Amino acid sequence: MEKSLYFALLSTIIILIFLIFYGKNGFIDLNRLRLQEQAIISENEAIDEANKVLERRVARLKGDISYIEHIARHELGMVAKDELVFRLKDIKKDTK
């Protein structure tokens, strides 16, 4: 009788340990969710930093004339009214 009671108790403990680790919402799921949470937190931090950069750029575009001129010249290829633009062809010399 005692052996069967010990066996039943041991079996119950083994099943509970198995469920704690491998069951739905068990220890392994908890670790997986923690890793996902850390990945999401890292992604959010990167997005927050990108948003801050964009906010600074928008603020400069709203009020900094020299920055607007810089963007117009370098990113849009614009020139001022009083400037001359020279376009030079790349001449490749034949060595023969």
C-alpha cells in the first residue's frame, strides 16, 4: 500500500514538474515571452530614437533658413538665382 502511495505521489510530482516547464503558460513559455518583450523594447527604443531625429529635422526645417538652403542645395540640387551652373563632360582620353 505504501509503495503504491509513494508511486502515485512521485508520478503526480513528475507530472506537475512537466506541466510547470512544458505546459501552456509554463516556464519555457515565460522565457520565450520575456525574450519577445526584450526584442520589442529594443525595437521601440530604436524607433523612439529615429522619431527624435525626425523631430529635430522638422524643427530645423520650420525655422532654420540655412538648413533649408542646405537641403535645397545638396538633396534637391537647387541653386540660387545669382549663381551660374557649369556642367562639365567627363572626357576620357584614349591612350593609343
